[in-house]
Amino acid sequence: MRIVLKAAAFIMLGAMTGGCWVDSYVRDQEREIEGLQERYNTLQLQHANMQAMMSAQAQEKRRDVSAPDALLELQKQLEALGIKVTAKGGTLVVTLVNSILFDSGKAAIRPEARRSLDEVARLLRDKFTDNMIRVEGHTDNIAPQKVKNVYPTNWELSAARSIAVVRYLIDKGINRERIYGSAFADTAPVATNSTEAGRAQNRRVEIVILPMLPVT
């Protein structure tokens, strides 16, 4: 009742003064409402940003492929096949030496290697459905002399082997939009190239499971 009387008094006063005071009062109220609405919108935006950040952090934590549980599970299932699994810089690296995958100087996957790759493909499909996968081809520092008409340098040989594994995994159900190949030739050795044992370790294919990036 008091508010109604007060408003009525304002209206009567405005009428007595030609309405100018009422117009000014209405404009002040409109500006105040606009200010409150702007503050509300800002708070809503801040809340949405905070929720998105918290969700991204939770998702990143859940999908950290280098987490101990994920690493132990992969190691347990693949080590029986002679496949090495390690964590490196937030990624998981599945290493297959070339003596398992390929004959010397060739990029055709050996029939004996299919069981190992089938198991890797199954795990990638079941456990890492959204992660990007990089397949790296690596060689030792000895040029492929016997097949240089096909592979002039180790770059071509490592690229061909990487692509062969990529195509095999795609055929086994890996989404082609989340897997790609790369060639390193002899630029990233894991052992010395001065001994045959070291060179054998350097001739390898690494399947790198990349961590999920948070959505911004």
C-alpha cells in the first residue's frame, strides 16, 4: 500500500511539474535495471566458464593415457607378445621392433606379426576410443643398399613401414580420422648404432597414444 501511495504521489508531482521529473525518474530506473542485467550476464558468463574449465580438467584427468592404471593394463596385456609399453611425456608408447614386423629391407607386414598388431588394435578400439594415434617409423643409420631402387634412403623405408602399420590398424577398425603416420629414419635412436644389438633396437615402429586435449 505504501509503495502504491508513493508511486501515486510521484505521478501527481510529475503531473504538477509537467511530467519532466517523472521522465527523469523512469530513465534512472531503466539505467539501474540495465546495470543489474549486465552484471547478471557477466556472472552467468563467469559461471559457465568456470563449469567448462572444471569439466575439461576432470575429462583430462580421466583420459590421461600415461596414468599408472592405463599403463599397467597395457603392459600386462602386451608384454606376453613381446611388445614394450612405456609412458613418455604424457603419452603411451607401444614399441614393436622391426624384426617382429618386417623382413629386412621390406615394408610388408609379416604374417607372424598380425597377432601382435591385432591385439594392439583391439586395445586401441576398446580403451582409447577418442585419442589421436601417431605411428612412427624408425631405422638404424645404415642405408638400405639392397633395396635402394625402392627405398633410396631410410626416410622412404621408415615412411613405408609406418604407413603399412597405419593401414593395417585402419583395416582392423581404427577410425582413420584419428590415426596418422610419420617417418623419423635414423634421427631418433634409442640405442647406439655402433653395435648390431643397438641397431636392432633402433629399427622399430612406435605407436604413440596421444593425450586428449581439454576443450576450450
